[in-house]
Amino acid sequence: MLSTSNGDLAARWTRLRGERPALRIRDAAATLGVGEAELVALGVGRTATPLASDWRALLNDLPSVGRVMCLTRNEHCVHERHGRFDDVQVSGPHGVVLGPDIDLRLFLSNWRYGFAVREPLKSGERLSLQFFDASGEAVHKIYATDETDRPAFDALIARYRAAAPVAMEISPRAPGAPDRPDAEIDVEGLRTAWRAMKDTHQFFGMLGKFKVGRVQALRLAGEEFSRELPARALRSAIEAAGADGTPIMIFVGNRGCIQIHTGPVKRLVETQGWFNVLDPTFNLHLRDSGVVRVFSVRKPTDDGIVTSIEAFDDRDRNVLLMFGERKPGKPELEQWRALVARIEKQAAS
């Protein structure tokens, strides 16, 4: 276990910032072999304020601060969405935010540390709430913007400031269990259960029932349900949606949060190995090299087939999920199905 009281870490980070001033804090933490939370905690008393871990109450109070920018990321993809915290619902370790702009699925059992962070900039101060898991990895961040009620944001920080210093111990994340051999999977049973699904949320229960990994299931299910595509197909699908205005849903998540964009994407830009959506209320930053496997996937529901494009990295971790815009009780957009069919045809040619 590691502790942020290590004075050597502060010296190492100061030296690293001098050598690479543009390095982002997540990458600095990886370079130094520590959790990002440890670097944030070095600023306690100056740039960082520890927060009490009453996540339910804090989340329920967030509508009071007005519009913010929410950021959720994994190793290869960053999802940024502007809007208000509306319709916040927290029950035990699970929470959802179901506003028209901020749409989140929260897994609060993996939220361990929280800080209010004030970063000095040439143009002023950047204020945020940042939440981390037990390994020190950021699970969710909420940034004040020009549209935020700053007095309300400051009042929220004061209200949830930790009463005592946070004793931080970082536990490296245990590696995930490897998939069972394909020969041990009941493939026909898996396909039968898949065919009987009534809701997309049943998919995860099905994986557990058959003790099969997600990518493993996509490989074994057969073309009735899943087709592997070239890695470039994910980017092609986003570009196609941008070109024809197909409204889509983009899910990006980690162990503590899944963040969802619903709507069109318009301004698509490539910069130094990253493929970006740079729209006024939605930004996406996708590291092309991180996407190793892509599948088109079809799941039966009471509303008809629901089609997705799912991307994974070299360790079979999900990078991004993409759907056509839809609501429960309504069938999938034919425009989205046609888009996926075009992507599959391109891949086959």
C-alpha cells in the first residue's frame, strides 16, 4: 500500500512537472507509478480540499449549482458533457442521474476518495469536484463553468468538506480473472439465453450465468448476434453518424461511473493520435491506438432488436459503447440500423 504522506513523491512530481510541464495529471501519476488521487492529495491545504464520503447527500445537492461539465474516462476514452444535475436518484451503492444532458450510472461502492480542487490558471481558477476509487484512479469529475452558480458551488464544498484529514491508502487493483477456456462454455445454452432476452440489461446476468467474458461471448455467439469488425469501424460509425445526422448514444465508463451522451455529433477532429468530437455541449476524445477489437452486436428486447457497436482494448476492457438514440418502449431507429448495416458491408468488402 502507498501513502500520500511520502515527501519524496512531492519532490518527484515537482521535478517531473519541470521536465514536462504539459503532462496531464493522470499521465504524471502513471509515470510516477502512483494513483492520481495521491498527486491531488499533495495539494491539501493549498489546491485540494478533502470531501466527506457522503456521496448520496452530495449528489442530491448538485442540482443547486446549475450547469457544470461532467467528465468520465477510462484509459483510452474521455467523455465530457455539459448540463445540469437533474433527476438524481441514489439507492444504496447505486445511483443514476437522468437529466436530458447529464446522464450517469453511478457505482458508489467504488468511490473511495473525493476532493474539491482549485487549479490556478493564467485566466483565473479552475474549480472541480474529483472522485477516485481505492486504486487512486479517477472515476468521475465535475467542473464549474461560466454557467455554474459559483457561490452555490463554494457553499456545497464548504458543506461537504471533511471534518478531519483523510487517511489515504492506495491499494493497487487486482487483475481481472482470465476467461475460462472456450471449450468449457455452454455455447448453445448461451445462444438460447441470448435469443430469449427481453431487455438489454439482462445481458450482464446472462454473462454471469454462463461464466463467460464479455468479449468471449461476442466471439462465441455467432453472426445472428455478433460480428467482429475492423478496429477502424468504430471511428467509421461515428463519422457516418456525423455525416448524416443520425442521433446516437455514446457510453463511456469505468468501475465507478458510466456517462452517456444522447444526440447528434457534428464537429469531428483528429489531433495527434486522438479522434475527437468537439461540439458545444459534448466532447469525446478517443485514443485510436487503444481500440483493438470492435463488434456489432444485436440483442433482442420487447421493443425489438437493439443494435450496438462495442469497442474493447487489448485486455478486453470496454472502451466505448455506441447505440442509436432510443427510449424504453420505442423501437430502434431504422436510420441507425441502416448505418450499422453499411459499416458491416464495408468491413466485409
